[in-house]
Amino acid sequence: MYKPFTLLVLSAMILSSCSQTTSLNLHEGKEATAVVYEEVPADFVPRKLTVISAGDSLTQGIGDSTKKGGYLPYLRTMLEDEKGIKEVDFLNFGIKGNRTDQLLKRLQTQELKDALQNADLVILTIGGNDIMKVVKDNFYNLQLSDFEKEREFYINNLYQIMNTIVQVNPQVCIVLVGLYNPFSQWFSDIKELNQIVYDWNLAGKRVISNYTNGYFVNIEDLFMNSGENLLYTDNFHPNDRGYELIAERLNETIEERTLPDLVKNAFMVSKEEN
């Protein structure tokens, strides 16, 4: 059981940070299969990239002083500098306070389905509010087992989120951004929080590993080992520098792992059309 004082402080901060349950059957992950592509010619024409960003406040951009979408403008600039990319069109479906069950429900809407059909890449930030729900639901008796139970629902929902996206667009690349502990800078003595975030990130990574076009981007270390303040004035969401670092980490994964697949997929499609 957590210390009463640290529990009270933690709970108060969480309740003031975010707001906004469904029990679903676990879907087994698909086994990854190797796909052989023809080599992309050197003179392949750079293409427009359509990216859907969906999830919670990190996608909405809470804490971003420019109010332009958090990590999105930084990532757009980085991607448009990449060879093979002429232009990047971002569609932002982030809503503060969203949990995995709520994102899953939104994915059933026609608006998101239509957007997914034409997307090349989907970036998800989700799960932080699932952890916060545990704190709010167990305010006076918070125990580690409560997080473990909720994590199973998170895994369940995440599988269904991935399956829903893949069913609409089997070729789309999906990137799941990992969780970070916003309290590590101020409550470094609460070791359980770091363990909880680590366990949930491990669960998310395992889910994503079951999908050929799925990628996991870890950002936990950015906020844990930084010598500079990366949080907004609410001490919870990233500030401008925090979002910039998230964009850099995303760009690394997209450049090294996702972009080659995207360009190859586009080449194969254009070849079939011709």
C-alpha cells in the first residue's frame, strides 16, 4: 500500500490534471510475416504523407504555448526534410482525458473510419488516463494490484484499437507512443510509479509487436533522465521543449523503420496502378 501522504499529494495532482468503462474480449495478436518489396528506384518521386494523430492530451497538445498541436509541428518539419516526402498532412484527433476505451469508441465513428482509409501513418498517444482512472477510483486505498488489474483492460482495449485500425486500413503503419512518469522529477522517492509506467509500457510494446506494421516509441527516459524541465506549468503535460523531444524520438523511429515501408508501399501501389 502506498504511503498516505504521497498518495494524497499524487491523487490531488492527478485529479487536477485530466478528466473525461468498457470490458472487452482480448484479441490475440497477429504473427508478423516477412514481406519482400522490390527496391525503390533512386528517382522515385517524393510523395505526400497523410498522418492521423489520435489519443489524449499529448496529441491535442495541452501545454504547447503555440497551441499548434504539441509535437505535430515539430514532427512535420522533420518529416518534410526527409528524402521521399514532399509534404505531410496531419489530422489531429486528440482529446484531453481520453482513455483507451474512449478512443476505441471514437474509432467506430464514420469520421475516423474515413480518415483511416486514406492514412499512411497513425500515431497514438493513449494509456496515461487509464492509469489515472485507477487513482481516482481507489483514492483512499490505492494498491499496486489495482494498477495490475486495470492494465489487463488496457491491453485488451489496445488490441482492439489496433485490430480496428488494421481492419479499416491493412497497409497503414501504426506508431504507439509510450507513457512517461510526470511525477518522477518531483516525487523521485515514489519508486512504485516508475515501476507502474515501466510495466504498462512493456505491455504496450508486447501488443504492438504482434503487428507487422506496428511500432513502439519509448519516451519514458526523456522525462526521467533530463537535466532540464520538460513539463508545462501544470507539472503534468510536456512543455514546448518536451514536445520537441517527443517529435525527435518519433522522427528517429519513422526515419529508420517506418518511412522505408511507407515509401515502398507507395511504390508498389503506384506500380500496380500503372
